[in-house]
Amino acid sequence: MDPELIRDCVHCGFCLPTCPTYVLWGEEMDSPRGRIHLMGQHVEGTPLTDAMAGHFDACLGCMACVTACPSGVRYDRLIEQTRAVVEREHVRRPDERAIRALVFALFPYRRRLRAMRLPMRLSRRLQPFLEQVHPSLGAMAELAPGVPRPVRLPPLVRARRRRRARVGLLTGCVQGEFFPRVNAATARVLALEGCDVVIPPRQGCCGALSLHSGREAEARRFARRTIATFERAGVDAVVVNAAGCGSSMKDYAEVLAGEPAWAARAEALRTRDLAEFLVELGPVAERHPLPVTVAYHDACHLAHAQGVRAQPRELLRAIPELELREVEESAICCGSAGTYNLFQPEAARQLGDRKAERVLAAGADLLVSANPGCTMQIAASVRRAGKGEIRVAHTAEVLDASLRGLEPGMLGRSPH
């Protein structure tokens, strides 16, 4: 915990109404200001108590406070440093250790995740029983999406017109295994806009879940491997279509600050969110009409951590006949937050229910989400509200449908 970063906080309170846990509970120690106060206490010698660790664990890491803070407090760095301290110094209960071991032995490894897709889907029927065994197991069963048809992506997708760029595509772990159509749509959109798309077949995890959970050594290992993978690909930029992954990759230089050679390589790696990259590149492919009403969901690690808010909306508004509607309280997290909805399922459900209510109130045909965790979280919350399956699509899928002249009814429909 960096004392200089802690001292940057002037305790003004601008963060309070933007913090999801403060909005839920109204407790000072469950706000960014309160947590920074606890960080300061620990730096000054107060031992890390169970209660203190609980307040840190309750933080979603959504970074809404970073957006709101007029003093430029780097709460994003502070909470990552603090989580690492918690992992080193705090002794968790045996059941917590077991759940965390399960999650981190599964989700960053695509082959293991692939093997578990069907059992996770089938476990939905056992959700009440699993909830009794452990709330995290119940949450995992409730969140599980359907098992998608496999989508094979070639190592290289050629530009469909004069080549304007050569980009790498991060396929992701959860995105790649549960939402492979998003990656396929991303590659098609980039190719139609004049990009050669390099898709390294064994690229591995980017380290986002590890980084956001205080597992520093593991995060650095994944970061080094990802950097080396895309260096070998010889690309102008790495395009990412999952908000949490993009946020982590943009932080690689700070993550690897203790290894100057790797930090320099991280700085040289140009990482862009898909919407951010497409707006920078500029459109050349024809947009066909797509008569559909969409509600756009701001993923926290896209809007707050990366500052990418206008670009997805600009892309969507450029599609003829598409009507874009805003979701009330768009800056408040849906409760997914990486592994948060697995480790803090009760708080995550409260936030998910709140977000589902706002999404449904928008009255759109389709929800557009740029993060797989948000997609699963909101879909589960809508099911819990008794509203059935909500249609959700990624920005890439909406663009792909417009560029290829597809029917809007195909968007957000399960292919299984």
C-alpha cells in the first residue's frame, strides 16, 4: 500500500454516491474513502484484522470512484496493492480457501474451463442444493450460460479490402469458451474494416482475474506470456473485446514495474478495446439498416478503468435504423466484477437485481454488453426476476450483423 497514494485522498466524499457497496449499505468503511482510511491505518502499523479484510473483500474494484474523484486518487492501484497484502497476510477460512483454489484452478485455463462447461450448465438444476453446500457454488451454478457450439478461428483472418492494419485478437478465457461467437464476430468486423487479424492459437490467460484478486506472482506470469505471444505475432495493436482483459493488459507496465525489461516491452505493446480501435481507425465498410432498439450497458472496466464510453455508442448510433437507449444508473456496477459474484454472491445479487430492473425499464429489444462477466450476471439476474432469458449481444455482434446485412432477430439468440 503506497503511503503517497493514500495521502492523495482529501476525504471529500465525491466517491460515496458512485460506490456500489456504499449505495447498498451506507457504511463508511464500505466506501472508497473508508477503505483508504483503513489502508492508512494498516500502513501506520494496525494489524490486518478479519473485519478490515472483509471491507477490502467487499470492494468490487469497479473504479467508479476513480471517475468521480476530483483529486485524481489512484484507488485502482491502491485496491490492487491492498488485495495483494490481504492475500499475503490474511488467513482465510478453509471453505474460502477451497473456493478460491477452485476458481483459480479453473477459470484462467481454457481446456479445464471447456471440460467444465456442460457440468456447470447442468448444475443449474441443482442450484438450491449447491447454495446450501456453499453460496459460491450456488452462484456458479446460477451464472452458468448455455454450452455454445464450437467456433474454430484460423490463426489469420485476412482483410476483406485494402489492408489498413495488422492486429492481434485476444480471445480470452471466459469469452473464448462461453461466447466464441463474439470472437468470430470481432474477427469478421475487423477484416471487413481492412485489418489482417492474427489469432495466436495458444495465447493463454491475460491475468485479469489474478491481478484483480491480489495474486501478484500469477498475474505477472500470465502478463509476461501474453506480451511474448503478441510480440511474436508482429501486430500493430492487440484488440480486446472483454473489458476486464483490456483493462489489465493496459496496466501491464505497472504490473511488471519491478522487472524493467518486461515493463518496457509492456509499454511497447499497443492494446486497444475493440470499440476504441474501430473509432480510431475510422469506418470504411457499409452499414446496412438494423431495425432494433438496444440498451447499452457500460461495463465498469471499460467505462471507468479504460475511459471508453463514447466510442461504443458512436459505433451503435452509426448503424441505420438502430435506436440506442440509455440504462439508468449506468455508472453503478452490475455486481459481476470479475470473480466478485462468486466470492461475494449476496452483495452481487443485490447489485444484479438493481441492474436488471434498470435494464428492463429501458424497454429495449436487445441489451448490448462488452464484457462476458456482465452478460452472465445480468442474464442471471433477469432470470431470477422471473423474466426468462434476456437477449444480450456484444457490440461486435451488432456491428457484424449490420455489416453483413443480417436480420436483427438473430442477435442475442442462443444457438444451442
